[in-house]
Amino acid sequence: MEPLERDLDGAAELATQHAAEQGELLRLARRTIHQVATTGQIVPYETDNLWFMERAAVFVTLRAAPTDDEPEGALRGCVGQLAADAPLYASVQDAAAKAATVDPRFYPVASEEVDGLSIEVSILSPMRLIDTLSQINIGRDGLLIVGQRRRGLLLPEVAVDYGWDARQFVRQLCRKAALPDDAWPGHAQLYAFTTESFTAPAEVA
């Protein structure tokens, strides 16, 4: 079996292993958004789940209800961490709260909106350095670029949604980081990562 096949098989096995726990993390994200939207506070969460206690970097993506123009639902917020500095459950709470309240591209989520949002939790793998475009696997890899005191990150699904190839993916990442299109490889470092992602649909239409 090739290394990539082993990686994908391992990711699928991990997702299956955690399937029963993913629902609790999604419910925790929604409860946290409710809490910050109504009180501005995050209620402490207690758990003895060993996976939830592992340190992890997480992104939370919020989307409004699908429309004809936005069949996936318009983006309503997306925030996360790059470093695995906190337990998984705390990273989910932190990312969910910030996606709902401090993403500078959007107004804060109102309490009456919360049940109408779909919520995606993405747990990031460790970063691996990219030297050539051929090392980027569209559909599996997200990308992080760091250089000139700037950085930008795009999750794996973004390249798929927009139909980008590896070169376009890197170019758009440079633009998100406010870097020149040709910043990489000469003036920035590029990293790839995979995600374990799972989604809860809106609870009301």
C-alpha cells in the first residue's frame, strides 16, 4: 500500500472511531454560540473523555441557510487556531465563540440566528512543509502561508469549492494573507495540513 493510501485509510478509521463523539462536539459548539450570543460568556464544560482532553487546533465554520445563489449557505463566520495549545473541547468552544462574534468580515451572530446556522468543526493535523506544488493534494490538503510578518490559511474544501488547482490555491492563499501572488517560494514558507471535519445542519429551516 502506498503512503498516501495508508494516510487516507488512517484518516477514515480515525473519523469512524470518533463518530459517536463528533455529535457532542457539534452540540458543544452550538451551545457555546448560544451562550456568547445571549450573555457574552462561555459556560465551563466538564468532561472525562480522553479524546476531548487531547490538545488540538480547531477551526469552526458557520453558514447561513442555503439559497439558490448560495447552495452551501453563505459564510457567516470562520475562526480557529493554528497551534494545538488547548484541549480539544476548549479549542472548539474558543473557535465557535470567536467565529460567531469576532470574525471581522461579519456582524456578530444574533441569538435568534443560532439555530438556523450549520456548524462545521475541523480538527487540524500537524503542519508539514511544502517545497513544490506537486506535494499539494487538492481535496485533502489545506494550506498555511507565513512570510513578511503575515500569514493566511485556507481549509481543504476551499480549493474544491472553487475548482482551483495547486497553483491557483497558493495564489489565492497569498492574496488572503495580503502577500504578493509570487511570495512563495522565495519570500514565504508554505505548509499543508489535513483535517478531520464534521458538520451539524441547521436545527430550524
